[in-house]
Amino acid sequence: MTNPRPLDGITVVSLEHAIAAPFCTRQLADLGARVIKIERPGAGDFARGYDERVRGLASHFVWTNRSKESLTLDLKQDEAGDILDTLLADADVLVQNLAPGAAARMGLSFEALHVRFPRLIVCDISGYGEGGPYEKKKAYDLLIQSEGGFLSVTGGPGDDQMAKAGCSIADISAGMYAYSGILSALLLRGKTGKGSRIDVSMLESLVEWMGYPMYYAFDGAPQPPRAGAAHSTIYPYGPFPTGDGGTVMLGLQNEREWAAFCDKVLLTPELATDERFSANFKRSANREVLRQIIVDSFAQLDAEAVIQRLEDAQIASARVNDMQGVWDHPQLKARDSWREVDSPAGPLPSLLPPARNAAFTPRMDGVPALGQHSQGILDRLGYSGDAIDSLRARGVI
């Protein structure tokens, strides 16, 4: 018998697309929630069309949509709204990241829903949140990275060298805060018996992650400079080439590690007390000189030899893996981190949720085809086969 999951018995209805809301609800599904994903008939979540890299499926969609039920509804038609109302009557959570104002225009604001469904939790995810001059402004991940200051501290030194993160960090951060906010709202409902509203903005989610560079630039002080793949204010902390054409990433955090690095890695213990490098702020200020010293030393060694010296000195290091290197990562294999989930393209590997709890097995069901569960959901709601066929013929589902 499978141990119960934390969210067994919880039903989530989600009007979602792209990444932020789907990433949130996929994690709720991991914990056992039933997630009903509402999609447009014939088109679906537009993230389905981003690419065809996963045996014809879109990479973003595969990542964020396992364990969900796909129900197609044209919410511009009254009958689709009736179906949604029936679902919400028994649901615990509604999640939506539609265009600003769209949910309210459909009668799906928290205020309107709370009258009819007082126990329903509503989570609204948007670019900028409710209120303020940006309330109605459309937003996508890269635009929030720009508005939130991330681009100003990421990339090379020139404005033409600014760089976005290689994954959707604004969407991910908003999805994470929506997920934790929903968990807290479920706990609160257990005490009050009432649902509540969660307002998550992508901007505030990412600005929370920008706390270090913002405080570094407090009271008008200069902000951290862009430093490529190296840390902008801690040094040495970044990538260094090796004699065989490889690259090793290393990081020092304190003076003890600096002394060990000089002694056991560079084999020049006297460098530790060199006045130019005797404190982190000095090493950072003189990073070009220090970098050349390190590069000259590493040029005599291959990457494995450098890593071995770093390991012997207990200096943190990493290989600069590409995606194939991550798929094949020995640590992930040793921890049995991959599972197989079904999809319209056949079985696919999927990473276990990072927060492992030995008390239960996370739910890891398939990635749905568009409308895959429409028939079954409507059957459970009491619709006859003829009624479902009629809804489909008229484009309601």
C-alpha cells in the first residue's frame, strides 16, 4: 500500500500557460494534488508550441506538466463557464496566470468567487501584481529579468554584453512563491475554514532574489559590476582554463581557503600574505593580476589534475557541464534521481522532486496530450456520452 501524500484529496483547477503557473501546479501534483489544467480547444497552452525537441513535444511543456489532467474548454462560451463552475464547487484551489484583468472579466476574481465558494483558495500570478502603474502591463520572463535589475549585474562588462539567465528564473521564482503561498493558504484554511487570495508578481519574486546586489548598492553605492561567469565581488570564484583546453570552476570563501589554495594548489604559499591579495576585497580589486597567476599555474596541468589538487586542498570546485553532462551526471545516477513518465511521445525521463521525503513517494504520472482527460472529467461530472459529443462538436471542449 502506498503511503499517503501530503496533498492527497486536494483538487487544483488551473487556467495556466507558459511557465510560472504550470511550474507551481506541477509541484502541487508532485505532492499528490489532483491538478486539472484548463486549455483552449484545438490550441492548448501555447507552451506546447515553443519547440519540438522532446520527440516532437515542447521542452518547456514536458518539464512543467507531468501528473496533470488536460481539459479543453472554450471559456468564451457559457456552457464552458458552467463546467468550470461545477469544477470549482468541489475544488480547493484555483490558479491562474492569464493576461492582466482577464480572470476578473470572466467573473473569476477572488471577490466574486468567494461569495459562491468560500473555501476556495485563489492564486493570481501576474507580471507586476495588482495595483500600481504596471498592473495591466504584459510581462514575460526576460522582460522581468530586465525590469528587476538582473540584466544590470549579469554578463560581460559592456552594455552590449549583458546576458539573461539560461533558464526562466522570473517564471520559476514566481511559480515557487505561488506554490509555497498555496501551501500556507491551505494551512490557514485549516484554522479559519475559509479560502484566501494569493497575489504573486513575477517582478517582486525576482526582486526578492536580487537582495544581495540591491543591498550591495545601498544608499546609492556602486552596484556589483558584471563579471561574466565569475563572481563580481568574491575572488577567485569563477572559471579558469587548464592546460588541456578544459575549464574548471572554483570558489574561495574565506582566508583559510585562500591560504590552502596558495599552498596546495598553486604551490606558492607565500602568495597568501602578498599585500595585493591578503583580503578578499583586495583580491577582487586586483583580480586581473591574480587571474593571470592562476592561469599560468593551471596551464601546466590538465583539468583532472587541477581538480585533484583542489580536492586535496578541500577547495570547492566543479566541472563546467553541458546538458549531456547533466543527463549523465554520476551523482544523479548514484542517487537514482530519474524516473520514467508517460507522454504522447512515449516514456520520458523525469527528475525526482528535489525535496525528498522518505515518508511518501512523489506522484510522477504522465505528461498529458491536449484534452486527454476531457471525456473522463465530464463523465465524472455526470455528462452523458451524447452530451459530451455535442459539446465537442460545438467547440465548447
